[in-house]
Amino acid sequence: MTRKADDAILHVFGSDDGIPNSRLPLVFWKGRLPDNARNGEAATALFRRNGWQGTWVYTVFPYWHFHTRGHEALACVSGSARIGFGGDNGIEVDVAVGDVCVIPAGVGHKRLQASVDFQMAGGYPPGQQGNIVRPGNLGAAEAAREIAEVALPDTDPVTGGIDGLVTIWRDDNRN
């Protein structure tokens, strides 16, 4: 199910062939990263200033994986790519420099195509981590238990406020 909230595109996925996905929506914004943060060092510094940690600059793995111990913020800082979300029955999204997405714990993702210079900056809310789980590596009950323990973030990774992601997920969590 895809819908919009302000300038964000939201998508909720059902489980898909060993990928649990989430009741929280994937949140995707075109061009949301500020111009002065559109490189790896600046984007990770922005995430850290806004309360997100465990930052990195790399690509997206070319195989389905998900995280059970953290939500993940990604910002495209170089090149472009097509990223799959939700599993084989999910969606494909074209990302370019400045685009930002936040992936709820449990939502599958993988790089489908990319330019040679493609890189993302990533990070996680405090106390969370991006453990790499591939479909079939973890039992459904254990994955569900770990995902249920992941707290909602207190701040938006781009603004540092209680707007954007925080508002979207808190509103969705009440439904």
C-alpha cells in the first residue's frame, strides 16, 4: 500500500518469502537532504547531530536483507541506483543524490542496479544497529520478537526535530 504524507512517499509491505517487513511504512523523500549535506562526510555528520549514530558511507548490498535491531536512515550522496524494498513482491525505487529514506526494522531491501559511483550515507537511532539478516537466516518468531523491541526514534535524522519521520511513524503507530 503506497500513500503520501506531505512530501513523503509511504509504503507498507506484508511479509514476503522470509522477509518479515513491518506495520510501519517505509518513508521516502526525493531531494530532502540539504544541499550542504550531499556528500558522505556531511550527511553522516548531519545524522549524528540529529541524534542518529552508527553512521557509515557505502552502497546497498545486492541481496535481500533486513535489520531486526534497528531502523535505518539512508541518504544518497553519490551517483544513482534502483533499490528494491519489501521483497520480490515489493516496490522498486530510483534514488539519486539528495534522496532520503528511512527503512523500518524488518523491511527487506537490496540494490538492483547502480551507477559505479553510487553511495549512501546511513545511520541508526541511538542504541540501535543494522544487523544484517537474510531471508531464512532467522526464524519468524525470533525476528518478530527482535523487531518488536525496536523503539521508535525520538528525532528525524535530517531535521533533528519531532517532525518528518517522527510524526509519520507516531501517527501510523496509533492506527
